[in-house]
Amino acid sequence: MNDIYKYLLEDLKIAITDDHDLVLEGFKSFLEKKNIRHVETFTTAQQLINTLPARDFDIYIIDIGMPDIDGFTLIDVVREHKPDAKIIVNTIHQEVWIIRRMLDKNVNAILSKSTDFSKITEAIETVISGKQYFCPEVRKKLNRHRQLLEHPSEREIEVLRAMARGLTSKEIAAQLFISENTVETHRKKLFMKLNARNIADLIVKAIARGYINASEFDRNVET
């Protein structure tokens, strides 16, 4: 670590959000040993959200598996309050479609919870230099599955969830304030991206890939 980065690290304000106390204590202890003095920890997503109007952090380390608020929603809330926020995701999830969703959120770094703590300073240094960082496990996953990374956009997933609830194109258009033609375009893209034969097949594959939960769909949806 050169002197410039050492100086920057000492001045950084970092927020860590995770529902496991051991993870929080481990991160904070490790960072403090690296002379990063301004580290605050939050055990719920709501605790972090409550600080956003009044507090500024240079880096937000977020677990997307928070129990109170979906981690992707938390990322959106942080971005709404702090558009230039640098976000590092620390997660157990290594599924390609979940990694892709993180990339769609323009996160600055992705760490696996199985990664050695030493990688966190590497990630922080990379992020504050303006670059994106992926831990070795995520890099391998990305390199191995590049061909699988085209997945539904956020809007297409909204349409997908509505389809799974059995809504018609007209009903989806009204719900999302878009035209029926736009809904049909999203439907076609969903079938292509998931290589689905019909709606039932589309829903099964969407659940298998983690785009929707089984509880979100209507079992009476026609094939």
C-alpha cells in the first residue's frame, strides 16, 4: 500500500451493514488494524437508512441478504440519498443471475463471505481509485459463465412478476403505467432470455434462477 492510499484509508468513513454480529465485529476489528478509524456498524438495513439524511459515508459495505429489507432495495435507497455512494456488496450468494443483478445496480465491488478478510482492503483501495473490484471467487464465476449473463432487466422482472401473478398484458400495462405494446416487447424478451416454451415454463425457470419466489406466482396460470 503506498502512502497516498494509506492516508486516504485513515480518513475514510465506512458503514457496514450485516445481520451477523460476528461478521460486523470481524470487519471492524480488521479495518481498525489497518488504521481505518471511522467505522460504523448496523445490524439492520433500517438502521442504516435512518442515518442517510444526516450522515455521509465514503463507502457502504452491504450484505444483500438482510432480513428486514431486501438488499437490492437497500442499495436503491442508499443511491437515492447518496448518488455517488461507493457500495461494496459482501454476500454468500454466488449465483450468476444474482451477481448480474448486483452489476445492474452498478455496485463498486463484490466480495464473497468466504473470501479472506485481507481482500477487503484490496477492494477498498480499488474502489477509491475509481475502479470496480471482484473477489477471486466472483471473478471465476463471471469468467466461467459470461454467456449466461444476459438476464432480465429490472423492468422485465417487474413484468415477469406480474405475469406470474396471472395478470394480462392490459392489466400489466395499467399497473406499470406503460403501453400494452411495451409489455408485449418485454414478454418476448423474457421468453428469449429464459429460453422458455410457454408461461408455465417461463415461471419455472424464473423461480429456478431466483428472479421470483414461488410464493409470487399464481398456480392457476395457463400454459
